[in-house]
Amino acid sequence: MRALLWGFQSELMSTRVLSVVMHQDSAWVHASCVAVADQGILVIGASGSGKSALALRMLSLGAGLVADDRVILEQDQDQVIATAVPHLSGVIEARQIGLLRAEPYGPAPLAYVVDLDREQPARLPDPVSIEVLGQCLPLFHGANVPSLPEALIQIATMGCLDPQWPSN
């Protein structure tokens, strides 16, 4: 069963969209996706929240562009695979500049989800996850995080420590 979601209203573009499709086997979502170390990072948020801008900043740091604006998600055994809508492969929007070409990357297995609509008030937050097409993935609340692109690159290449470290 496929769910076509990119036409929903902007308030549904955050984690609520993913909750709608959590038990589907595939979906198209209004999002961006980059890959670092062959790990997909799905960026969700309302229209104008900075999804493409974050993806573009991450491309400048060495990430690969999986998809911008519309991402196809498909369940494949125990992982979720992200790909671009064919006619948008290798295209990313730079707001107030235009559509830019980028080297297409993918498909990529999703490893993380970043929600640009939600802030994380805790300095060292406890891990949070979200279910995407039946798979549980780490979720980061990325609104107003100044070092977000660099932190996501570091997470994908080196991982995170438990917030209770070194006491555990």
C-alpha cells in the first residue's frame, strides 16, 4: 500500500506525517534526505522550515543528496530505503536562488530523522525515536540548533554517546 503525502497541509509535515505512514510499506513524503557514510538522514518539517537549506549545507560538508522536496520511502526487510522521485533526482532548491544540480546519491537506508519543526530544550537530551514504515529510528529535534549540519555529519560518521556517559 502506498501513501502519497506530499500534498498535505504544512502543519502535517513534521512527525505527524510519519505517524500516518508508520505501518505502510511505502510512502512519498515532503522532506529532504541526504546520506553520510551510506546512512540516510531524513529531514522533515513544515514548508519553509529549512529542509533544503540544511541539506544544501550538509552537501557542502560532503553529504550526498538522496532527495529534495519529495522523498520515496520503501520498507525493505528490516530497514527503510529512501530514494528520489525520478524527475527530481539530482535537483535541490536554494531558496531565492533557484534549482541547483547535485550529484544524485542513493538509494540509501534511513538511519536518522531530523524534525525542523521542534526544538530540543535539553542541553544533553535523552534519546528519542520515531517509527517510520514499521522501523524505529533515532529522532533529533533540530529547530534552532546552530551546529546542526556539523553535528549530523559527526553522528553519522562516529555515533552518539549515551547522555548518562560516563556514569553508565
